[in-house]
Amino acid sequence: MWLSYVLFNTRQRLQFALQLLFFVGVLNALYGIGAAFGWWRAPFMQFSNVVVANESVSGTFVNRNHFAGLLELTIPAGLALLMIFASPNRGVTANSWSERLDLWLQGVSGIRGYLLLALVVTMLGLMLSQSRGGAIALYAAFLIMIALTFVRRYRSSRERVLVAPMLVLGVILGGVMGVGAIKERIVNADVGDMQRVYVYEAAEKKIQDYPLFGAGGGSFAYTFPYYRTAKIDAFYDHAHNDYLEFIADYGYVGFIFLAAPVLFVFAVMVRAFITRRDKLVRSVVFASLTGMLSLCFHGLVDFNFQIPSNTLYFCVLISLGLRAAGLPSESRRHRRSRRSRPKNAVEQEALAG
């Protein structure tokens, strides 16, 4: 986390970090969708021993919920890039539907069109993963960010224009491809899902025995047999609730030391998102807040924080959000000079002539 905070210390590097994060998510989603439809047949393309489990997409992960966790962290980066590259037509009014369509097509042309297509792919991957916790957590994070957008001190049309439609787009895609399966899994909860409640009870008993400092990091799998009851007919190496597992392993003292810095980071980012006017700062903080909120919500029913890759991306989002929150605003003079800069060689020749 410190390394990413030190390295991504300029506006260009922060934007590159968002691009890199989103690129990882798009590649993983493409691989998962391709594996589900049998596109990748070569043995060297099989990165994991379980690619499609129970007709769900898991990408390069064995567990579909961890694949969904990665997409929760990277999809907001794509939306942030869309906000950065958005160019609302200020002062331009459309008097007819054809003019409105023309303005809309101009808005989704070029790199914005590619970003929209990539966002569709990642949202589709999330829906096809059939991860109930992942889908619900990401939508809950989106709703919170939309609410923060409307209470911002300096309101911008970019967030309101882009975030809400993407939420609607996700619902439409899910209705066509994946929400039906997610709804069926929610309604028809199997025995394994019900046993999680008993696992939670076992974790609570462990917490009662080791309340202050826990039984030690990573000890849940080794201590679980001592608290396992006859109601649990399977072995659980994780509690399927990150917060219970953290408290059971590190105790309340350790959990406070882990949670307090994250809460502080949330407060800093929320303040920056509400008060800052800088487009890049808002976009990076939006990506960090949305991804972090989503994974924190998902942690109530799963163990994404026990997966090193997802934990690493979570820490990267923390560093990006903190760096962006403390970034000085771009001067008005610099913005004007950048807008008036020639965009291509032809324009430069015209100005020189």
C-alpha cells in the first residue's frame, strides 16, 4: 500500500493506475466469460482447475465469489475513467430527438465508447458469476455513491449522468443474463447456505474464548474442529464472514487496530468527494470509495479479505484514494492552456500558418 501511495503521486500516474486496475478486471471478465462459453480450449489457457462451477463464471479464481470480489474492485475504476474522459456539451441545447441522439453519439464516441463496452463486459461477468453477495454489495455501494453525488457541495453533471445509467444498465444486463439465476439462488437457499449460520455461531463461541487478542492470525481452520457442532456436516477453513473471522483470530483489540485506519480513510475520502471540485480527484475518490464499500459489504457473507489478490487491490484503492484526496487542485490557468492546446499535427500546422 505504501509503495502504491509513493509511486502514484501525480495526476498522470493516478489516471494510469485506474486504467491498469480496470484492465485487470476486463481481462479477467473476458477470460471467465470465454471459459463459460468454451472459447478457450488450449490447456495453457486453463489458469485454474475449476473454471465454471455450477454453471457460473469464476474467471481465474476457483471461487466465483472471489472473482466477483475482483470485479467489485475494478468496475468502479472503469466508471471513474468514463467520468474523466466525459465531455458534457455545456451550453448546447437539443431541440429535437435527432439532435439529442447526435449529442449522445458524440458523447459515446472514441475512447468513451470503448470504456462503455468494457464496462458492459465486466458487469456481464459479475452477473454470470451468480454471486449474490457480490452483486448486492456493488449495487449497494453504487446507491451510496449516488446519494453522496446529490449532496455534494459542488454538483457536477458527470456523476449524475454516468453513474445512474450504469446502475440501470447493470440491472438490464442482469435481467437478461444473470439476475434470474441470482434470484433463484437467493430464494432457494441450499443446506450449505443455511449451515453458514451455524458456522457463525461457532465463530462467536471462539470469540467468547479469546475475546481480547484472539487465537492468532490464520488460526480459524485449525481451531474450527473444536467448535464444530453436529449441525455442520462439512469442514470450513473460513467463517464466510470476514469480520467474525478477524475478531476470532485477532480479538477485539486487533480488529480495532485493523478497522480504525480504514474508517479514517473512508472519512477522508467522503470529505474529499463532497467538497472537492477537481475532476480527477472526484473520479479517483469515487473509484476508491465504491470498490472499498462494495468489498466491505461483501465481507459480511464471504471471505474476500482472506484472498491475497483482492486484499492487495483493496489496499491499492486505499492508497489511490488517499493520494487523490490530498492532491492539489489544477489551476484554472493550466486548465485553460490545456484545453486550448492543439490536438493534432494538422491543427498545429493550421495555427502555424
